Amino acid sequence: MTNSVKNKDTSCDYSVKPPPLVRNEPAHSVIALTIPADYAGLRLDQALAKLLPNWSRSRLQTWIAENRVILDGQITTIKQKVWGNELIQISPQDTIVESTHVAEDINLNIIHEDDAIIIVNKPAGLVTHPGNGNWQGTLLNALLHHAPQLEVVPRAGIVHRLDKDTSGLLVVAKTIEAQTNLVRQLQQHTVKRDYLALVLGEVTQAGSVDAPIGRHPIHRTKMAVTTKGKSARTHYQVIENFTGCTLLQCSLETGRTHQIRVHLSSIGHSLAGDPVYGGKPGKTGQIIRQLLVSFPRQALHAQKLALTHPQTEQILGWEADAPEDLNNLLQQLRQQSRLEIAE
């Protein structure tokens, strides 16, 4: 299903943080969780912070102190240790919340929607979540307009992100319960995410990159492969070879910031068009070189998404074709590569 709404008013200054809106956040239904076995030894508040990353640690601690968190049928304390497989029930309370996120009438390409989830095909150029310099005009603002009930779900149900100039599929949770379930699936690496990536250089065989990613030690706005980073694994296979570049399918086992871009750059195959981690095209004809250099964004598209539905427990999958700009680039590369081989 595709749902389109009108374009936003581009006369607004989206770089300016809007004033907070004060609203009453109604109580949610009871959230039921099971503590994973690998959380053994953690304090209860630490375990809940990992299971519910969209809630602040202080709010979770407040709920525990107010006896809104029940562990195996008993009230508990913040410092209570957990050992795995405990049953947790949380009853969130009414709270007064300040929010700077406003609903905006922005085009959305919705691939699927039901009572629990929304699958969005995000275009390149759309920021996923408000932040410095992009306080409005984001996917989050569009979601609040499309589904106003998302106002009471942390981050409007967003559980993972795509970079501004990466296109493709994202899942959004419509309820707290669905969000909690999806976050856990992401933590367990059971959500399947496959990307199309056009890289510089000729890749001849499939492979994997298993290298930790963290903040660049000097350029703090960038990520890098670093021993101090978090574990990250990317698998790739060759889809098509062109002269001087290769189309790969990349599969994420983890989901670190800029993971594919950093990993591919680290093995000498930067994404075409990547303004941060990109390199220069190697030995190739002038026309192909110009095509690669002039592509205005990183050539990365989240093509496939598969997960277990949080309500029905069915395994569902979706696929989004490459957008027009990337598809046109691939067609031109295909044509020009044939001409160069013929010469």
C-alpha cells in the first residue's frame, strides 16, 4: 500500500529548534518482557535500559521506585539483580511531556501498514530523526502527521535509522509493545536487512568485514574502524561488475552508525558518491569516472527487510527497487562498460 500526502512548506527554517509543546502522555497498556539469559548479573534498571532503549534510565528507575515494575509477580528495587528468564510487567503512568516534535504534512511512501507496524520506503534526502540543523522536515515529523497515535510512542516508533542520503526500507512500531519487540529482534540480530551498494573498484568474490566501529579518534563527526569501537559485521556478495566499480548486496549482522560505508571504505571499496568516506575512482574511462564522481549522494539503498511480526509472529519480508537516481546510474554504467569492453 502506498500513501502519499502533500509536500511540506519549504519556507520554514528547519535548522531552528522549535519551542517545546507540552502535552499529557496517557498511560500505556502493561508492557510484558522476559529477561534474556545473557543479561544475567545486571541490575534490573540496567537490564530494562537495554530492553527499552527509547525510555530514559531515570524514567525506568522512577517506575521501579513507584512499584510500577513487577518481577516474577513481586514488587522490586532498582538494585535487584536479574539472572535471566524472569518475567517483567511494567505499568507506565500518565506523565506531562515536553516535545519539540511537530506533525508535518510530508510525502510518505508506505509499503505496508497494519495495527502494529509501518514499513516506509524512505527517499534519499529525508532525515530520519530530528537533530542539530534538522529539527523539522524529518521522517519522524511525517509519521506524526500520518499516524497521530505515534505521539505517545518514543521516537514516534522509529527503531532503526537510515542516513539522510541513503534510501530504502525502514520499520516503524505503532505501539510500545511492538517497539519493544522490534528492538529486541534488532538486538538479537534476527532482523534481516539487505542493501544495494555501488562501490569503487572491482570486487570479484563475496566476503565479510568483521571489524569494530567507533568514533573517529580525530574527526569526531565521522566513524571509523577502531579497536575501541563496538563489534560490527557486514557480509557482501557481488551482484554485477562494471568497469571500475561493482554493485554489491550487503547484509547487516549488526547495525552500527555508518556501518556499511565505514566497512567498505576500510577494505578499499568506498561507496560511489560518498562525501565522507569516499575515494577516487581507479583506472577507468573518462565517462565512467565522471558518472561516479558526479553522483550526488552515497550509492546505498536499503533494498530488503525481513522480520518477525510483533503481533502475529509471522516472518514477513519486503523489497523496494532501487530509486530512479541509482537505477539511472546503473543503466549508464552498464551501457558504458559494454562500450569500453568492445573497444
